[in-house]
Amino acid sequence: MKKRALISVSDKNGAADFAKALEALDFEIVSTGGTAHTLAQAGIQVTNVSDITGFPECLDGRVKTLHPKIHAGILAMRDNADHMRQLQELDVTPIDVVAINLYPFKETILKPGVTLEDAIENIDIGGPSMIRGAAKNWQDVAVVIDPADYPLILQELREKGAVSRETKFQLATKVFEQTAQYDALIAQYLRKVSGKNDFPEKLTLTYEKRQDMRYGENPHQPAAFYAEIGAPSNTLTAAKQLHGKALSYNNINDANGALDLLKEFGNAVPTVAAVKHANPCGVATGSTLTEAYLRAYAADPVSIFGGIVALNRIVDVATATELAKIFLEIIIAPGYDPEALAILEKKKNIRLLALPDLSKANDPHTLDMRKVVGGLLVQKLDTFLLDEKTLKCVTKRQPTTEELKELHFVWKVVKHTKSNGIALSKDQQTVGIGPGQTNRITALELAIKYGGDNVKGSVMGSDAFFPFSDCVEAADK
């Protein structure tokens, strides 16, 4: 008896060749709608699903395969005598290969200006039901959802006469990974459309692997980088790498911190942020990008070595010439002048990233997540700096306009300094940063040590209140 293959795909790449090969292996090809038309045009003998079910496709194609004669053929267990007897009584032919890919919901919602109605129409119903059924019955049915797997199926059929259990199990696993992501995307999209930005009772997240990494935070830790589907264009996942070896786990973590810090300053004034181990080590503005970089470098010329530099302007030749004088892990900017890129590309180990929307502020509704063993901490991303209307000066001496401007600068920096954190700045340039200490006075002492004589006349930013007078006294001294 001929084996039966059901092919119904939205992505028709390779479908005709796959069906031809199956036909040559004595499979009966069953199909629907547009796929059946494509296969018939390729000269393949196709049995339409409607001819099997005795029921026409209806409701603009919404109902095609939702029928017992299809699902029973997929779900029947071949080693279950009762199942096989029932198939015979009901005149149902088993389906041995199911090749289906789903309506392009992800691609639809990523289109600019997509309507809710268009998104809803691209939610597949019959497809997920069939591939889930085939995956559930993986011992007997080979289910293929990715055209890249067609050659493997055909190879095993030709060489062994059947698809191996191992391959069928892997294909089934792939199905449930896809349907889980498919449903998660639908839920995320509908929640976004509804305008509800609270924390749902059931949080299902889905990401797609962007790259495998040589290792994680430490050499003995395997790692990979995953991208959020539909991530905004101002995030690191949208950056284009122009030069250098692949980014490491620590590179990505540190570069993300550099981006978040730089976003605090917008793009009104040339600004440069240097980051090392996810902490700022030099931040400055300037009348030109080159001046801003030189001031950021001068803020801590020791720590910037091997660090990450983020700039909010297209890198020009003058700036590139200065950047090239020391070893940097990563440079990230909106873009690079061709001559500037040529200068930096001479440095073999540097990684150059371009992100045109780099200065665009983060969406305040973005979720910020921290994995803990056995759980997940979720909060809204901290896009808030301060509300000037709520500021109250409690000392007799009020800050001058220039001092207040300087405080705005230093608060932006200390916000992105690990706690306990202290930042000192003068003339829109950091002069000392003390990050990640177990007490605040040590953080200040470290910032003063880094700054040396430059700390005189600077302003001080702290990432929390002063519980004692020691920091104020040390700053005064």
C-alpha cells in the first residue's frame, strides 16, 4: 500500500522538489489550496484534502484540514491493533509524513502599520493542530516544519526505507518549540495591542538564537545570545558588526551597559561613554566628537584600556585616529565615515558596531529581567532620571545654574554605576568613579583616588542617600 504524505506550506521553498522526491518513493501526495496548485503546476499528482474528507474548503480557507479523516490518519498508532481496526472501519488512510509550516504570524506583526485584523487572519489554526498531532505520534509520523529538513527526510527514506526514530523524535521536539513560540508571540502581541503593560499572571517569553558563543562569563561556561523578536531598532540586537571577531558574552553585557548610559544624554551634544566591566570609567561631552572622546579618555586613561567606547555621533577621521591609539574591545556608534572605518579596521582585534538609532531612548514599557536560580525577577526598565519639580534643596546655599547642570550630568552617570556607586564630575566630564563597593564611603574614597587633584570643584552623585555624614565630610575635605 502506498504511503501518504500531507504537504501544506506557507513557505513553498523546496516544497515541489520534496513532493517530487516523495512521489518517486511511491508516496501519495495530499495537499490543500495554494500548495496543491503549486505542486500540480510542477507536474505532481496531487490528491486534494477535500477529496479525502468529502467536505469542501470553506470560510475563506479557514476550514480545510480540521476533519477526522485527516487527524485520525495522523494520530493513529500503528502498533495499536484497535486503532488500525478503527481506521479500516472508518475508511481512513494513515498519514506517514506531515510537511507543514504555519501562517507567517511573526512576519505579519513585524510589518510597519500592520492592523489587528491582518494579524488575526495570520493566526494558523489547522496547521498547529496537525503538526502537534504528528509530533505527539512521532513514533509513526515524520513531521517536518522547516524546509531545511527536507534533505534529511529524503536521505533516510532512500537509504533505510523509513525515517529513523531518532530523527522523528528530533523533528517532533522542533514542532513543540515552534508552536510554543507561535502561541507566545500571539499572546505578547495581543497584550501589547490591548495596552496592558502590567505583569500578567502567566508570563511566557520567546527569543530566537542569534549566535553561539565560545564561552560565557567564564571559559568553562557554555553560552549563547538570544534576540527578542521585534526588538526595537535602538537596541544592541539591531547593531551591525562591521569588523572584528564575534562578540563574547561579556562584550554583549558590557556594550549593553554602555548603550544604556549613552542614551541618557540623547544626541543634542557630542557625548562619549567609556565602559569597563559594565561600569562607566569615563564619560564626557565636547564641542566635537573628538573633544568628547579625549575628555572621556582623560577621565581615566588606565581603566579605558581594553574597554568599550560608545559615541553618539558618526565617527570621523579625527576621532578614529585618536581611538586607534589604544586597545579597545568594542566601539559602537551610529556609523563611521569610510576613511574613519579604514583607520579602525587596521586594528585586527577591535570590534566595530554600527547602530543608527543608538541615541533613541528606551521604551519605558520594556521589561527588565534578572534570572535567579528557580525563578525570574521582572520589573519595568528604569528610564526615569529625576523630576525637577520634586527637587528640594534643603541647604542654605542653593546650587548655581552651572552646578545644577553639572549635577544633571553626574546623576546620569551614577545611575549606571553599580551600587554602592559614587561619581564625580566637572565641566561635563567625569573625574572619578567609585563603583560596586560594599559601603558608600569606600566608593567615594575610590572615586577621589581615581580623580586626584581633579576632584577639587567637582560635584558628587550618589546612587542612594547618605546614611551618615562621612561621605559629605570626606567630600568637603
